[in-house]
Amino acid sequence: MAEDIKTRLIEVAGEAFAAKGYDSVGIREICQKAEANVAAVNYHFGDKRGLYRACLQHAQSCRVEGLDQPVWPESYTAADKLRAFIRRMLEEKLNPDRPEWHQDLMLRELSRPSETCREFVESYIRPMAHTLGDIMQELFPQQEWTQQKWMIGFSVVGQVLFYQLQQPVIRILMGDEGFESLTVDGLTDHITRFCLAALGHGEPITVEPANSVETN
Amino acid sequence: MAEDIKTRLIEVAGEAFAAKGYDSVGIREICQKAEANVAAVNYHFGDKRGLYRACLQHAQSCRVEGLDQPVWPESYTAADKLRAFIRRMLEEKLNPDRPEWHQDLMLRELSRPSETCREFVESYIRPMAHTLGDIMQELFPQQEWTQQKWMIGFSVVGQVLFYQLQQPVIRILMGDEGFESLTVDGLTDHITRFCLAALGHGEPITVEPANSVETN
DNA sequence: GATTGATTAAAACGATCGTTTGAAACAACT
DNA sequence: AGTTGTTTCAAACGATCGTTTTAATCAATC
């Protein structure tokens, strides 16, 4: 566990907030896990809301690089960029160097309208949308940015986010072994080919016979 | 407002639970809006959790027909069925006859593992997955049901759910007018064509020049 | 009209919530 | 050693939580 109390509190509280929600976590529960006194929260963060804000800020500051202003290799085609974009989104959830609660907390904040939500969208989501929009522009150079391109972007991101937001459902539907047979490589490949084919920039999905994993 | 207190409590509490979460809503707040006494909750539902369960049950019992065991017209091709499936999923959110909180509450319950979540998946989601699986089977008759077909199904559903789960983000990204320019018809058409093209059962998406709505 | 059972109402219960208090512990410097 | 400023601690604060209690109200039956 971390040495200083402020860090410990943020890590413990962030995980709890992400898992159960702001109101469902008491500061006594947090402080007990963080081996701190209850007054530590108010002393270091002002109040509970301040601790929550600190968690959110910490999660945002640790976000994965490469989604907002990525630097692609020269040789990359638009298809390669799309594949890299999708992979990085998927990796963001599974990155072992980063606690899971970071993105969980941010996704929780994004799911309901608030001032924090707006700030997050502008500083975090909007650049991603711009990156994806540039890739789209490369796929359809002659066109303007219309409602349809928003929908295409949402089709890409929606597929990726499904595996992060609906994890419990997937686990029940596919079973534990079926769920754990999903890999970043496999998902990246599927989603990328699915999207490219839909956009006329790749061969349609070909269904292959049952492989080693039987998911019934 | 409804006549009997039990119904009023369920409607008021369900809306609040769906919007803010179980722990963030007090029974005094609920009873005030429902014009009931605080003791009414414990009298009619045992305790707060009982009221919550009643809300969940009510939401589930009012679910839209046609997703679990749909009856397609004889003339429908697999593509037609897929389109109808997607449309009904989209309509489920926008159905004016049904309060929004019904699906919001269910989606909230589905987002975290619990016994209720498992029951919901088995009674509500699994049949939908089966319906979608049958459509897939019709598109690829010779194949067996493998991990890949799960991923294809998730690609379909993920696109639809995005518009329900990420509504605040979409609203901020596209702006209010841009968001409100999205129609069930338009979304159904886009997602259906996107999926069919990806699966090699339709022409790829063609990007058209800017239409009447400028969403920048 | 009295009685019975079901429902509503006001008040209070103990528990827990976020927060504050005031003193103790600690470190750094004169 | 003494002083100063910072951090930690146990205890308690008032407020609110879900729940219970007790009495009042109502409807129906004898």
C-alpha cells in the first residue's frame, strides 16, 4: 500500500466509488480500508465531495495516451489507424498497469448529465471523436462531416464500449470460460474487420467453423 | 396520478431509483412525491428493498413484446428480421407509452453482477440473444454457434445500446439540435445497413454529402 | 351502532451519515 | 529544551437514514 495517506485514500475511495457509487460508500468504510482516521478525509480534501473530485482527477490524469492525439507510423493506412484506435480503446480497460476503477469511475460519471460530465467530454471524449473523425475523413476524403459520420463513429465506439459496460451480462451469457476466452487481439480483429467491411474498405466477415472453445 | 398508493409509490420510486440509484434516494423523498406517509413503504412492501424489487418487477412485466419470441411475417428475409429486431430495441427506449425509467432501471441492474442481474439475463436477455442467434443462423446456415457469433451479436447490440447508455455524451458531442435530429428510422437504417454490409449481406455504407442538419 | 380488520398518520426509535472539535503526536528549527 | 506548524487521533456533533410504534381513520359486517 502507498506510503502517504492522501494517495491511499484516493486509491481506496476511487475503487469503492467506481464499484458502488458515491452515495453507497461511507467515509468510515474508506478510511478503515485505507488505514486512516475518519477526520483525514476532511483534513486533506475538505469534504467527501472533495475526495471524490480528487479520485476523478487522478483517474483522468492517468488516462492512456494515444487516443486523443495519436502519432501513427508513416506507413499506416486509414484501416491500420482504425485498428490501432480500436485496440487502444480495448486495452484501456485491460491495461494491468492501471487499476480498473479509473475507467469505471469515468464511465460512471459520463453516464449522467452533470458539469463534470461536460468537462470530461470536452477534454477527453471530444479529442477521441476528432481522432476517429480524421480516420473517417481519410476513408471518405471527399465528404463533409455530417450526422451520418457521427453515427458511424458511434457504431465503432459502441461495439468497443459494450465489452466494458456489459461485462456482467456477457459473463452470464457466455459463461465464465467463454468470457475469458475473449482476448484483446480477437476483439480488435473482429470489430475492426466488422467496421471496415461495413464501410466498404474490407472483405465482409466470414464465419468460421467452431474453434477450440465451445461456448454453446 | 394513480389512485392507489402502491402504484403511486412504485412509479415515483422507480423513476427516482432509475435516475439516481438505490442508495441515493430516501424514502421520505419518495413518499413526499407520492403523497404518502413514510410508513406506507414498510406497510405495503416490507422495507425499502421490497419497494425496489417491486419497481424492478413492474418494469420487467411491462417490457416490450416482440424481442424474445417474435413472430415475423412469412415474407421476411433474414435481413428484414434483423432490421425489425434493431428497430424494436431502439423503440424500447423511445416508446411514449412506457416511462423511461423502466428500461433505465433494468439497465442499471444489468450493469453490475448480482442475483437479480442473473435472473434478468436468463429471462430477458437470453431469449433476445436466441432470437438474434436464429437470425444469424439464417444468414450463415451451414455454421455452428461459436464464439465468433457471440461477437457478431454483441456488435449489433452494442451499437443499439450505445444510444441508450451514452445519451448524455451524445447530446454534448452533437449538441442538442444534433441529438434531437436522430430518429428511430434513421438509426434503424444506419445500424441495419452497417451490420448487413459487415456480414456480406448488403452494400457497404455510402457516405452522402451533408444533409439538412449541420452538426459540425 | 358496535365490532372487526385493513389502511393511514404522526412521532419517535436506534443506527449511521458527513463533519467538527480539541487534544495528542510528530517534525523542524531557534 | 522550547516553540511553531503540521498531521493524526478519539470522541462527539447535529442531521438524516430506514424502521417501528401507537393511535387515528376508514370500510364493511353483524
